[in-house]
Amino acid sequence: MPLLDHFHHPDKRRLPWSTMSQAWGVALIGWLNRHISREEFRAELNFRLGTHVEADVAELRDDDVPPGVSRNGAIATVAIPIPPAVLTLDAFFPDDIEVEIREEHDRARVVGVIELVSPANKKEANEREAFVTKCVAYLRRGIGLVIIDMVTNRLANLHNELLRVIGPPGTQVLDGVPTYVVGYRPIHRRESERNQIEVWPYPAVVGQPIPTVPLGLRGGPTVLLDLEGTYTAAIESTGL
């Protein structure tokens, strides 16, 4: 199925991208677990929206009493009183919509990640920076990465911003391309003793099939992700 514009649908039907991205993530998990060795690797979905994270962190009102003191003025029973913060900074909690591929015998070892970009990831400079920083951390650990960006209502290009961090000046970017898929494979070349990152950037054009992209698994094979087939499966499962 050709790529739809999930943010500017002509008949005003809007399937929330959070729902569509979850469905696509589930389809990717199913495809991966059928095409990689189940004895060696397992794919799973991590879905965390910033708004959901906020509900899990400590909540304080502006009129909260100092730590160690109860509201009636008595000293609260605490083992060690918490001192006032030295510094308070504004913070945001970014969206994480990603498929992780882990080693079956060592569930803590991530070998590949597929990031599905959310509108919030592209909204503000600090949110884009947080997304890029996360991706850089994966690549510097030798973890294969794929970025899927189908967000049409914000035009920032996170691949280009990532290249500005990991690439030399003048590295080729996707100029004027708001939607795209990119594969990144960290490798070590024995002959030259060089560490490198191979990159496969492809525009994803609304109304056209979604390109196939390589996903390199750390210490394992490189697979060609069937983004078109899994996208179609996600569309069909949501009834769009």
C-alpha cells in the first residue's frame, strides 16, 4: 500500500499517529521474529509517550511544604531529611516509539533498534536534540539503527540533524525531505582497523511505496526490512 498522509488526510479521517505507530511496531515485531533466528534474537515493542511518563514521576504542588515537614507543621518521620534542591531546571519527557531487537540468551543486550518518529520528537529544538542524542548513543555502542519518519505536519529532518553530529562537514543530507527512512549500520573493518557507520537514506514519498531499508544487528546479520508489507499490515489491522 502506498504511504498515506496521516496528518493531512483529505476526507478529514485521522487515525492518531500513536495508534498507527503502535500497529506498525507490532507488525514489524511479527515480521522480524519470522525472519531472524528465534534461537538468537527476539524483537519487542517499547512504547512510551512523554505524557504517560509525566504521570509516573514525583508530583509536587507549588505550595508543597518543605521536605521533612508535615502539613500541620510537625516534623515528618523520615530517615534522612531531603535538603532543598540546589538547582531546578525545566524538563520535558520525549516520546519513545521503538522496536528493540535483543539477544535471546542475554535479554539486556540490545543489538538493533527501529525508531518510529512521533510529532513530539520533531516539535522543539530540545526534543529534536534528545532524539538525536539517543540515536547517537545507540550507534556508538555498535547497535544497528533504523529511523522511520512519516510525520508530515512538522518539517524538521532528524536524519540531517543526526548527520551533523556523527558526520564530517558537508555530509550528504536529505534536502527538502520531511518524510524518510534511514538505516545505519556500525561496522569495524579488520583490514584497515577502522570503525565506520554505513548509511542508507531513502525519501518516503506520500502516495508511493515505502522503500526497503537494511537493519544491521550487532554481532548478527543484516536484514532488509519490509516496510511496505508491514505498513500495509498495520493499515489493515487498524481498519483505516
